[in-house]
Amino acid sequence: MNSFIPFSFLPSGSEWIIILLVILLLFGGKKIPELMKGLGKGVKSFKEGVNEAKEEINKAKDEIKEDVEK
């Protein structure tokens, strides 16, 4: 039987705890909030970029629609 389970390579519950402990040991308690703040800014910037791209696509679509109607 050849079954494929997507994302089977991702860590399970206990593995996440070990990963978090290693991150805590590597970066320390003081550095983690700074890392999360930077990550949050990156996500916000990415979302803004996606929204701008959607607006550009919608504007182009509307312009093409207007040209076709004329």
C-alpha cells in the first residue's frame, strides 16, 4: 500500500517543545521579544505588499474592462 501523508515531515507536539527550548537556550530570554517584534514587522510588511499587489491587479482589471466596454 502506497500512502502519502502530506506534511508528515513536520514536527509533532513534543518535538515543538524541544525546538522552543533550543531557541530559548540559543537566544536567551531577552533576545526573543526582539526577534518576535522583527518577525511581526516582517509579516506586516508582507501583508501590505500583498494588498498593494491586489489593488494594482484590480486597477488593471478595471481599466481593461473599461477599454473592452468602449
